[in-house]
Amino acid sequence: MPDEANRLKLIDAARRILSEPAKPFRSDAELLECAWLLSELRAAAPAHGRELRRMAASIAARLHERIESSSRGRAVALPALFRRCRLNRAEREVALLVALKELGMATFGPCAEMLAASAGGVAERLRMARALDSEGRLIREGLIEIETFGPFGDQPRAAIALKSALIDRDARAALPVRGQDEMLDRTHPLFEALRERKSALETARHFAHRGDLDRCNQQVRRAASVLWRTLDYNRQLPLWRLRHAQLDDAEAHIVILLIGKELGFAEAGDDLFSGDGLAQSASESIPQIRHALRLLGGRARLRAEGFARVCGGRAGGPALEDDATLGSCEFELAPAALERFGVPARRVRTAQNRGERPTMRLNQLVLGDGARRAIELALAQMRNGPLLFDEWGLGERFSYGRGMTMLFAGPPGVGKTAAAEALAYELGRPIIRVNYAELENCWVGETEKNIVRIFADAAASGAVLFFDEADAMFYRREGAIHSWETRAVNILLERIEKFEGVCVLATNRKLALDAALERRIAIKVEFQRPTAAMRERIWRKLLPRRASLARDVEIDRLAAIDLSGGEIHNVILNAARIAAGRTPPGPISARDFDEAIALETGARWSAASVRPIGFEPPRAIRRGGGRRS
């Protein structure tokens, strides 16, 4: 308890402060001296009556007035920190008391002692008690921490944000750089802090505790503060435009992550660059993740104004906008942002971003009338979509069906894959080939994510989606053994129905497909083995004019042999290999073609040439005769 001499010193100090104009604080030390005086007045007030209590109230009002006038300056850190965290008066006073304790200018233990030291009325103590709540702003923003020491109670102490403002001047320094390359390198600390926060948020979601999340949030703020001040100091560099693009914190953090992707700070296929990964990295808490994910929507600013795009697609492309799709899509900087911020492109094609440029043309194929007509119908719809669905009003009657899903069924080697590629070529679109191995994943839920991602990538890039050996993926659910197998087929069926692009399924086992797929297929095409006339055309199309053929080669004789288009392809290559292997290499003769045909047909394993599995019965029994003696 202060004695009379100390009481008079406190009164003189308070009167001196109150007699001066309420000007901004010139330093953090001056602010803390005023806060210390307030805490001493309040501690002495119970023993010395109304005068000190009244003077403490006046000093508190003057303190907050000067804090608010100081918050926009650069000379002091604490007012700027309070303003950024949007602290109310009670929260400011708690933070200042904890700062005084950190510097040894105040002594108190548990939170109860802190409230007693603050004195004031019941209302003031209640407000300060709420400021100490575990879900309050002070703890969320990383200014204070509450430690539990068993019977001694919960004790407040300064956390990273408050300590940095008190003693770490480097966190507020502007850092000069020697050029754009070095400036880009300076984004790495913030990139790593954001990646670490993603891991902390995943831990918080899985184990229901905050773990290191508060520390990671503070690291992000600190790294961002350094980067923004460095950009302000180097306004001549292209990356400075990011500082004044008027993006909020979450949007700017997403752009920084995508810049890091181009600079190779992480593998391009890392799930950090998926919608879910970016949303988690840009969020300070679990509830914010959902809002951050919507920043990646097609109509949101990042994509609408050319900051980011779905990998391989155009900014504002037709990717589906539900949370599941956005979460699974992989994102990259849009070309406009690469140029605007001076970022060197480092486009790495991933498994989800691998559209191929088709080379097969429709006039190169020999198709039956039914197959050719089906492809022509598909081309008519995709080329005249606005006419069909908008001008003719079909879109008002059909909520789905704008896309074109086709089934190419038939034996191997009859042109199913070549027809899908030719369809993509005629539409002027890339083609994405999908097989079972790329979709299937041993981890629960990952297969479904892969399915959603592949449809989103195809939609964003406008690619033709081609499922080779579709029966391996769209199999009958009645035969599924595990629940995850059924879920995968369900997701495939759902995405096919919603898909607005071109999707082609190829199979030689049509009966193995799930029955629900049938109504989702707009055009079903049966590819048959070619007729003799078709085989002659295939031979003439596949044999190059420059090929060295002997005079005894007769196309009519070759076309008379029952071969599929794929088999003719193999025969031509094998015959050429046989001819090239002679010494000296000679023209391809009829004998070479005969040998190649024997190789191809002799190696067939069709149902007619394969023996049934099991023991072979005795010859007499197979003939229906009796048992041998």
C-alpha cells in the first residue's frame, strides 16, 4: 500500500499529464508510463478515497484518447496493434497490464489478482473479465496467453504479437532489396508461415484443439507485416502492385501462395494449391475456411479480375461452383497476374492438368454409317448449344443435358479411341484421357476427390473427357464388395449428369456397366468389326505412299482377311519390321505381310481360342464315348 509521499507523487504526475494537451504518444515508452500511472492510481484508490478514484478515471479517459490519436502514426507500435486488432477499452487496458508485467513494471499473479489491480467498479471488472476469456480477441489475435498453474489459478502473460510490438523492431522494419528477383524471394517467409498454418488448422479440425494455431496466426501476421513494409519501401518493383490491389488479407495470402507455386517453393501438385488447401492457409480459424473457399469462386474477385484461375482453364471458366468442386480444384496464377506482378511462369503439368492436343482427324477414320452419324450429331449439339438451349428454349425444359455424354462400345481395335480423339480435334479442344489407376486411391475419400477434380479440370479447360476401359470405373454397383466402391460409382454418375462438356466412355464389356449409366448417355455408338470394303479403305489410309512395297503386294487380297483396324495397324508395322530386318533391307513383300498376319492372328486370345479354366477331361469323354479300358 503506498504511503502518503507516494500518494502525493501519483497525484502530481496525474495532474501534470492532465494539464497537457491530449497529443499522440511519441513512443511506446511514453504510453506504457501513462498505463503504469493508471495502474498505480487504481491500486492506491481503495485506501485513499475518491480523489484517486476520480483522478484514475480521468487518466483512463486521457490514455484512450491519446491511444486513438496515435494509432495512425508509425512511431509507436502498440496503438497500431490495438487498432488492427480492433480492441475495445477494456481489452486495451488488459493488454497494457500484461505488457507492464512482461517488462517488470507491475506484479500480479492469477487473473483474479489482475482484476483486483484494475480496481474500478463492477462494470469495469466485468468488461475486463470478458477480455480475458479464452475465445476473446486478445487470445485470438495472439496478444496474450493464459497459463494454468494448478491451484495457483490461470495466469495471463504476453503472447508473440504483444512481445513483438514491445521488443522486436525488425518486424516493423522496411527492408530494401536489390531487384525484382530478390523481392520475389522475400515472399518465402510468408509462404512458409501460411503453409504451417494450414497444418495447424488441420490438426485443430482432427483433434479438436487449437494446438499451435495461435502461434501460426501470429507468424503469418508478422511475416505479412514485414513483406508489406518491404513492398512499400520498394515501390519501383512490379510486385509492389500487389500491395495496392485492394485485396483483403485472405485474398492477398492466396495470391502469395500461388506466387510461391510459380517460384517452386512447393511441388506444383501439392494439395496446398487445391481450393481446400488455399482456403485453410488463408484462414485464422476453422469457421473462416468456408468463407475463404468462396473467394475462389468463378464470380469472386480473385478469378473474375484475373488474379487466379483453375489450372489449365480460363479465368472465369465454367468450373462447377459447389464447395466440393472448388475444394478439389487445383489453382494457379492467371496469366494477367503473372505479367502484372512480374512473376516468371513455371507451368508444371500435373496429373490433374494434362489435356493433350489431339492429332487424329475425322476424315482419317474409316467408320460405319452409324458411328459416323453419331459423331456428327454430337458435333451439331456442341457447335450449336446456344441455338438449341437458349433460342429454341430447350434449356427452359431441361435442367441438365447441355453436355454430351457418349458411349463407344465394341470389340478391341475397331476405332473407339481414335474416334474420341477425332471428336476432340473437330471441336478444337484438348482431350483428357482417364483410366482407373489415376482415379483410384487407397485412402478413404481420395478417390472421390480425384473424380471431382478430373471433371472440374475438364470443365475449366473445355477438354473432351475420355474414359478408356470405362467398365473398370462404371461397373455394376450390385457387385460391389466395399461401400467405398459404391460411393465412387455414385460420384461418377452424379458428375456425368452435371457435366456440361463432352464426355466419351469406351468399353468392350458393355454389359458390365451400371444400369443407371444408360439414361445418362445421350448417344450410344456400336463399333463393329470392319467389312471387306472398310478394311480396304483402312489399308489404303494406313499404308504411306512413300512405303517401299514389292510388286506382289495386293491390297484387295490383304483386305479379304478378317482383321480389325487395330490389327491392320499392327500388321503393317510388323511387316515393315520384317522387311527392315533383312540384309539388305528390302521392300515389304506379300510374304512379309503374310508372316505379320500370322503373328497377329496366331496370338489372339478371343473366347473361341481360349480353353476353359480347369482340368481337361479325357478325350473319350469329350467325344461322348465310354471310358477307355
